[in-house]
Amino acid sequence: MEFNIKQNTLEKRPYRSFSFWEEKILNEENLWEGYFDNKEITNTSKVIYTGIFDLEKNILQCGWAAYPCGYSLLGFLQHVFLPTSFFTWFDRKSDGFLIPISDFDTVINETLKYNDSNMDLTSLNSMKNSYDFLNNFWDCDSESLNQKLKSFSKKFNATWNNIPNQRLFIEIFDDPCDIFNFVKDSISWESKEFIEEDISMSLEALKFACDNAVEEPLLSRRLIDILNTNAPILF
């Protein structure tokens, strides 16, 4: 028990700190696509597919990324994904995709200061509640954290991924094997031939890559690149 507590504490560091993520943003590290800290996929990795879409602001930011553990993903969601989502959704004066270099409370205050006062307060409070919801996860062990992150993504998507011209979403995969069905189901209205044309590879090849991403060293370093090249937009 003592070992597990120490191990979880080590896993959390330094992901809980905003300053850690601030440095990543300032260094222009790509936190939305690719391999976080250049770490290949292992059996503790979390693969994510995120999307921020705003037709009016001409924003379409979506992509695949791999994070080494649940705590690193939690830090990204709390300190990067949610502040960026909030700013994109509620700030109607700036154009283009911008990642705030501020903590969440500052992003809220600055956005409210420079935008109209007739914001949808229900939606605004929903986003704030999402941040508080995530902040409570830091005391979880790895197993319960995985379950709570899945619950969070499901609830978040139900709220923010249902408006045609403005969407936010995140999909979390504990096992790369689950990615194949997600990709296939996302474009299931097409025939097999059209799906394979869309993803520029055979379904069999995609399934093999997903099923073997943990065990095969080459695929553990290539799967995310394959997905970002062949299946970047699935909505």
C-alpha cells in the first residue's frame, strides 16, 4: 500500500502545476498532436482525440496525441484543454486558434472583461464546473482516475459536442485496440471502400496498427503519426 501511494505521488509530479504546462506552451511544444515528451505508447498510456471547432472564428483544431499516464492527461485537460476551450468558445473578439498562457481563473476573468456581458451564464458555469470536477481527481489512484476521466469525457461531450457550428470534444482511449472501432464507427455511413479511401489505408492495416501498438516498438512510435495523417478529422 505504501509503495502504491508513493508511486502515485511520483506519477502526479509535476503535472498538477500550471507552471509546468505554462513552460510547455511558451516553448511551443505540441500538446495537441503527437507523443507528449516524445514517449512511446505503453500499457499505461492514454491516447486522446480532441477537437475544437468554431465556424464563425474559422477554427478547426483536432488531432491525436499520446500521454504517458492518466495524471499527465489530467494536467493537460485541466491546464491546457479547458482554458483553451473556454477562451475559444466565449471570446468572440479574437480570430484564430490561441492557447492562453494563463491559469484558468485568469482566462475567465480576462475573457469576461473584454467580451459582451450577455454571455450564456449557464454554459459559462458548466465550463467552470468541469474545471473544478477535474481538480478533484488529483487525489485518485491510477485505476479510479481512469474511470473518472472516461466519465468526464462522456459528460463533457454530451454538453459541448452537439452544436453544428461550434463544438468541443475529447475521446480517451485506455487501450489502443479501442481506437479502431472508434475510427470505423465515426465514418460508418460509408462503404468499406470509401472508408479505406478516406483513411488512405486498409481497415486491416489500421486494425493491426491499433491492436499491436503496445507490443510492437515500431508501432508504439508510429500509431499517433498514422492517425494524424490518415484520420485527422472524424466529425
